[in-house]
Amino acid sequence: MTKRHVSLPVEAESGLQAFLEEVDERLSSDESTCDVVQDTLVDLFGDRDAYERWQAGEEVTPAERVRLQGYDPCNSTLESEYYAEKDEEKYRRSKHLQWLWRQFDATPMADNVEFALRFRQMLANHLFEEAGDGLRIFKGVSFSYGHNISVGDNTVIHDDVHLDDRGRLTIGDRVSISDDAHLYTHDHDVVDQTEVRNFHTVVEDDVRITYDAVVRAGTHVGENSIVGSRANVQGDVPAHHIVVGAPAKSVKIKPGFEDEAEAIDDGRLENHQDEREIPYDLPEDLDVFDEFQRDVGGPIKPHKRP
């Protein structure tokens, strides 16, 4: 869509740039990520005076103490922390950065678009496996780890999108992902839902994934294609096709690309999920937590191992 250039007043821009450079420099140093995240959140929430009083040993209420402790990501737990197959070393830092990302979205500044987009670009540079230039990520975007996500240049990800990266998620250049879309890289066994299989999900350049669509794990969405609103993509989308429905089917080739696109007679998408499974092993000394505590006799299709 056609948009206008928007800029902040000079003083606001100066303060924003100084803040971004300070946080970026600290995250790039050998300083503890927990300390950087904690300091940043204390200041963003305007709690520096109360925090200093608490650190000085002065009395605070139990509620104040919980709030002040909560700025430190080392005092937090996230859902993805319970995932048994994650890379513990990578996750340690990713968790701290993800905590900053999530808590930033709870601040009033998260609604200041010019500030928030640049703050998330800076954070993505540290958190994602790869974050392209001109990346625009809006409010409420969530992910599993962050470090298994690669995003290209000039891509836009709108409000409340979920980027699951238990497996690996690759998103190309100039991709548009609309509000409430969900992109997955893992799947659960149909019998034993504690059994997880991880996959590489790929979204090629110039793709549009529209409102409330679901892209299932291990899917390949071809370049310049469109995934329609509320579509559920369970197979590969050929380049230049428009797919809609649940399960999604191709209903049209984008006008002007008929000679470049591969025709599909019945519109059905081929599923190549198994070819993109990512094997993993679990530690032998793993202390297993099964929230369901059911004996179902094991999974129908166990995950691949290296």
C-alpha cells in the first residue's frame, strides 16, 4: 500500500537514537545480558527510584518486590523454557532478550510506532539468527526461542503474529505477514502429544500471508504467492499462486505470472513435510515432566534422531 514518510520531532529523535545506541552497545559487549535487560526495563517503566531504594535495603511491600524482581529475566520463566529438545546454551541468552521484547510491548512506548519499530529491529539483530535491514515488526509478535528465525530485508510482520521456531523458520525479503497469522515449525504426534517433531518452514521472497492464516510446520511457501485470510496451509504453495481455505488449495495464479507459475489441475498442495524434519536427541539424564501423565503406549510417529 502507498504510505507516507513520518518522522519524530528533532528532540524526540535525538533521545530515541541515544537510547537505542546505548542498549545496542551494551548488548554487544561482554556485560551480563540479565543486567542490561533489567536496567533497561527499570528505566522504561519509570521505576528507578523504587529500584534503588530496594537495592539499598530499604523496606518495600511484597508486591513492589515482585515487580522489581520481575525486571530481571533471570527471575522469570517462559513457556519455551520447558521444551526438552531446545539448545540450552543458545536459549539462555535468547530467553533474556525475549523477556525484554515481551516486557517492552507492555510499555506505553510500544505504541509509538517510530520508536517501537526501531527498538525491535535493534533487538532482532541480537536475538534472531538473521534479521534483515528495514525489518518492521509491530506489537504483540511472539516466538518460541528467536534464535532459530531468519528474516530477510524489508519484511513487515504485523500485530499479534506468532513465529514458532522450535524447529527452524526462514522468511525471505519483502514478505508481508498480516495480523494474527501463525507460522509453525513443530508438530505433535496424534496419539502421544508429548512427542514433538521439528521441521524447517520456509516463506520465500515477496510472499503475502494475510489475516489469521496458519502455515503448518515443514511447509514451503513459494515466492510471490498469497495465503488468503484464515487459510490453513498444510502443503507446499507453488510460486505465484493464491491459496485459500482449510486445508488451503490453489484457486488462482497471480495475474501476469501465468507463464512463470506451475499449474495445479485440482488445486491440491503437495505435502513434503517429512523431507524437512530436523532430527534431535534428548539428554540421557533429562528429568522428564509430563503434564498429562497418561500412558498411551508411545507415539505413532516418533521424531527423527541424528
